[in-house]
Amino acid sequence: MESMDETESRVEVYVTTDTSGAPHKAAEPKLYVMYDAAKPESGKLYFTEAEWDAFVLGVKDGEFDLDEDGNLPPIPAEQQAPAGHGESR
């Protein structure tokens, strides 16, 4: 059996009705929980159903695809926040 390199990740997702890990989303009927199973101590990301659906659509649309150098593509001008508002990639 091979040992995992320190830089390796194993992303896993599960659906739960237990919102105690994300009290700010307690009103949601279910949450999608994403975490690194290789490093479970590194924390979890909690998504509502609408957030998860938007994330999956973005993945399918290539929004998170990396270029040859491992960088995210530039954000199209029509999707950029006005100067001074929000963060850029």
C-alpha cells in the first residue's frame, strides 16, 4: 500500500441534516459538506443546496479549470466587481 504524500488531498462530500457544524446555516434542511479526507483536521466547507448546485454548475462550465501553468483563468470583465469591491483571483 502506498503512503500519501503530504501534498496529496482526497476530497470527499457528504450530505447531512446536522447543521451544528455550520450554525449560520441552521435553517437549512440539509447541507453538503466538503472536506479533505486525507487531512480531516483541516476543516470542512458547508454548502446549502443552492450553493452546492451553483458550485456544480460552475465546475461543469469550466469555471475552476486551471491553465497550463496551474492558474485559474482571468475573470471576464463583465463578471468582475467594480474597483475597490471584493477580491480578485
